[in-house]
Amino acid sequence: MPLLDAGSPPFFPPDLSRRAVEAVEEMDRPDCDPVRLERTYAQFPLINAVVSGWRRNYRRYVRPVLAGHGGGTVLDIGSGGGDLARALARWARRDGLRVEVTGIDPDPRAHAYASSRAPLPGLEFRPVFTSALVAEGRSFDVVISNHVLHHLDAGAFEGLLADSQALTRQLVLHSDIERSPWAYGLFSAGTLPFFHGSFIRADGLTSIRRSYTAAELAAAAPAGWETRRQKPWQNLLLYRAGQ
């Protein structure tokens, strides 16, 4: 079996000095291979456990907010296959917290996959944009997203942050990849022997090319938002209501 699928990207891209906003991830294409897409959703729990740092984010940022009231509500924007929303529901339950987690993703393919998994208490998925929840007058103690920001153009980026502020009662935490040669090279090498037959490797490298540096993210965020660089390759964008 060849180590590289046809069309696999090289270890190092030609240029990381700017965001590759013109690059498109394969799984975002409406006509992408449905078998590879479903396999990608199925592999997200493993890849996110390795690279996204959400167990640390939960302990450091999310759990303290929820623990103050014995639980609360969490909104996961762009929830994809639902693995992070499920993990948050499990972690909170293990900590004795009463939590309701809502995962939203307007892509009907992602919603269908997430909804097809075994149900968990206090977990629901909806195929909607954040604007629909704002129109409903919904609010949540914690609003999060994982690797969503780099997908957005400038208008959608501004809209997401505005909706996040409107939807949160306490904390917004958006986490994304930081663009760097180290992130690209390590992800390329680390995923090379694995994840064949899915979009994980190719789309992950495209994501890195599209992502912000910490300085770029800080410059793009409006007043009231805080950017934190979290080693080895994550950017966090935080907003605390009432501050």
C-alpha cells in the first residue's frame, strides 16, 4: 500500500508567510466523496485528542465556569461529527456537573453523522447557523468552537464573534490552529502513516495554511476579545461577558 494517497500534499508548503485564504478543504466541497467524508468524521476523535488540546481547555477555562453553578449550558459552534460536544458532555458528567451541550453545524452531512451516534444525556445537535439561535433569543453559559475560525472570510468571522457575544452569558472560547512551519511539518510527518482513505491529512494541512498567526488573530479580533497563544500550535480567542 502506498504511503501517500494520490494528490497528497508535500511535507512543506511553498509559502507560509500569508494565509492561504484561497485554499479549499476537500470536506467542505459539496460533491466530496461521501465515504471519505464519513471516515473523516469517524477519525476526528483521535486527531482532535492529539492536536486540539481541548482536555486542557476544559479544565482551565470551561470547567471553572460550570463548576461555579454546579453545571450549565455549552454551545459548540461548527460541531462537525460531534466528537468535541460528546467529550465535553462526558467530562462534565464525570466531574459531577449537570450540563446541557448543544452542537450546531449547518452542514447537513455533519449533522446527520453527529445525530446518528449513540445519544448521551444532555446532548443535542442542530443543523443551524448561530444567527438562528440569536433570533430565537437563546443564551449559553459557555460558547466554544474548535478549528472553525480559519474557515471563515472576514464578514463571517465578524459575524461569528458578534453572535458569540450575543449568545454567551459568561465565556466564549474559540480555539484554532496557529499557522507555522513547525505545525505544518509535524502534522505532515505525524499523519503520513495514518488516516488513509479520509481527508484528515490533506485537509489538516490546508487548515494550517489557512490559519492565523497569533498576531494576525489579535489584529482581526475586535475590542473586548483576548488572544492567547497556547503551545505547541494553538491560538485561543476569548471573550468574557461583563468585562
